[in-house]
Amino acid sequence: MNMFEREHGIIVACDVAIEKLEELVEKTYGIEGIVGYKIGANLAIEYGLKNIANEIKKYGLPIIYDHQKAGTDIPRMGEIFAKACKSAGMNAVIIFPQAGPNSEVAFIEAIKKYGMTPMVGGEMTHEAYLMEGGGFIRDDAPGEIYQIAVRNGVDYFILPGNKEEAIKKYHLLIANMMNEPKYCMPGIGKQGGEIERAFSILRGYNAYAIIGSSIYNSRDIEKSAKKFAEEAMKFE
């Protein structure tokens, strides 16, 4: 089941002060190809997740919470976390379950139990994340995270939109395990990723770019959002 109205589009990352949030949503929600909004932990901590959701939900598009990074706690915290997200009005939750397979499964199950959509990420957009690049995370860990997600009924996967080889690798892995995976990708825009290149790799599959500062820091929010949305809609 697709939680978005379209098979391709833009999820707007709302990493702004609450005073600018309504302006951002007001100027973008009606644009064809804008499919939802992502709320980050910083905004939630400062203003309260439920308050943020109340500013957005009246516009009728799905709200995704990105706790940055959820799923890194002990397994039993998944239930408490998911209940809080549901109470705040979230439609979907992003997790990067680096705490191990038991935590991953527990968070996925809890998110689904409360009627939300789990979105699972394994590799982030920045360098020095995996051990091969100087990071802490084992090189094959993201692949294992995605495999566990597939086996536990996850449909949406977070891929690094600015790492084309990673997109290819994880798409091949995931698509060999299930029929209709759906992909959401940060890293497009200021971090160097491009919709045309990332979506082309995933042609024939649902793909959504998560874009923040390239929209909300632009001189013309509506114009920038339309530009990205039109690029995404070419793949419909």
C-alpha cells in the first residue's frame, strides 16, 4: 500500500523555526508532486511534536517523523516511542536501527502496531559513516538492516540520494527480496544528489526525494519546490 498519492514526488524536510513552518507548508502543499512533510528531532524538541503536527495536518498530506536516529535504543523502548509518535499525529516514522536486529524488529513491529508506516534506513548521506570511509558502522551492516526490514514487512526504505553506487547496491538487494519496494532519499540538493540521477537508477519503482534547505532557504520557496516536483514527476 502506498501512503502517498503519487509514485514519485518530493517530501519536504521542515527543518525550520515554527514561525516559518506554516509559510513553508502553505506555499508548497498544493504543488503537484509535493507528497508529504518530514519533521526532524530538533524541531520536535524545541516546539513539541504534537504542536508541529497540528501546524501541518490541516493541509492533508502525510507527516513523517525523523527522530535522528530512532531505533538505536533497547527493544522494549520501541513500544513507548511508537505510542508517543502516534499520539502526536504522525503517519510514518523513520528509523536507522543501529542498535541491532532485536531493536530493529521491535521498533518496526511497534510502529506498525500503532497504525503508522515504518521507513527503514541503513546508510546515511555523509562520508565517514561506514568503516571503509573512516566511520564506525560495519560496511555490510546497512545491507543486513535492509534485509531484516524486508523480512518484517517494511515497504519503505531510506537510501542516501547522493551516493549512486549505494542506491544501486541496496536497490538490487531489496528488489531481489520483494516485489514493490518504495524508496525515500535525503541527500538530494545541497548535499550533491540529483533527482534525475537517483530516480533513473530506481526507474519503475516508487521514489521520493527528501529535500529541505534547497527549498526553505531559497529566495522563492514555491518556485524551488515546483522545480524539484516537476523533476520528480517526469518519472510518473
